[in-house]
Amino acid sequence: MKESDELVKEDNFKMLDILHHLSSGIKSVAIEMVYKGIDELRQGCGGAGFLMSSGIAEGWTDYAPLSTLEGVNVVMAQQSARYLFK
């Protein structure tokens, strides 16, 4: 990251492509793990998982849209994979 910052100050943007693909892959994997984890927790609690008083439902509604915000997870993973195949 520090190396990329120094290069950008010199109008050299070659590392931005690498950083974009790395961050795309990390976002895709992390959001998928968080969503699946919260959803499994909610399902494991049965009907109580839907109660707002449980705190799980609020977390689920907060994190569920993240897999589509700022780019669908599949697209983010494809962007990262495309760089790996280059």
C-alpha cells in the first residue's frame, strides 16, 4: 500500500490495477462469509432468529444487502479472478 501511494505521487498508476483486483476478491469472500454466517445463526435460532430483540435479525438486515451493494459478489470475484488469469 505504501509503495502504491509513493508511485501515485509520481503519476505512476501501475499498482492500482493490482490493488483493485485484490480488494475486489477480499470484499467478495468476506461479504459472502459474513452473510452466510449470520444467516446460519438466524436459522439455527429458529423463529427467535427473526425477533428484533434477538439482535440477529438486525444484523441480518444490515449485512444482507452488502452482497449486491457496490457490485454483485459474483462480479467482484470475477474481476479478481480475471487478474489472476492474466
